[in-house]
Amino acid sequence: MKSMRSAMPELVPLLPDRVRTRPDHFAWVDHRLREHLHRYTLEELALLFFLHLAADRNGCSFWSDTGLARKLHLSEGVVVEARHGLIAKEAVAYRYPIYQLLELPGGAQPQGARP
């Protein structure tokens, strides 16, 4: 039985001169998040994605509601609602002014582990 990985065609960049490179301050988003996207509102996703971009290696960052609202083009009230939603869904922990991204439900899987 072929694995999904071997069935994937080799993808060739459409614009080879614009292939992304990894900067020293590379942020990452766990690809397993796509299995949880249905749980979040668009505002929660905007805040969550921004926090992924802003986080240090421990998943921590600090941003004011005003700063987040400005960056995300949202009202401060919407930012607060999104934060409460992410806390309720256990995606982030928050204690003013620190946000911490939390491990996805089910924890990290060891490399090579199958779901």
C-alpha cells in the first residue's frame, strides 16, 4: 500500500526566483492546526496566527490590545473577544501582558509516529 507522501506529485515552484528562505527569526505554525480550524472564528484565527508570528521559542509574546487591534485592523473589543475564545478553546494562555501559545490537543507526536 502506497503512503500518501509517495502519492504526492513533486511540486515545482511557479516562481523559482521567489522561493521562500528561512530567516533567523523563523516563526512556525504546527501543520496539525488545520485539523482544528473549524473550531475558531475568523477573528480568533487572525489573533492566533499573529501570535504564532510574534512568539518566541517558548510560544510567548506580549502585545497590548491596542497594538493587536491596530495590526489586525480590528476593534479592541473584538481582540478581547477573540482572546477569550482562544483561552476557552485552550489554544492560548494569557496573563496580562503575556500570551503563551499552547500545545494542540493530543500533544506533540514523536517524529515518525502515525496518527
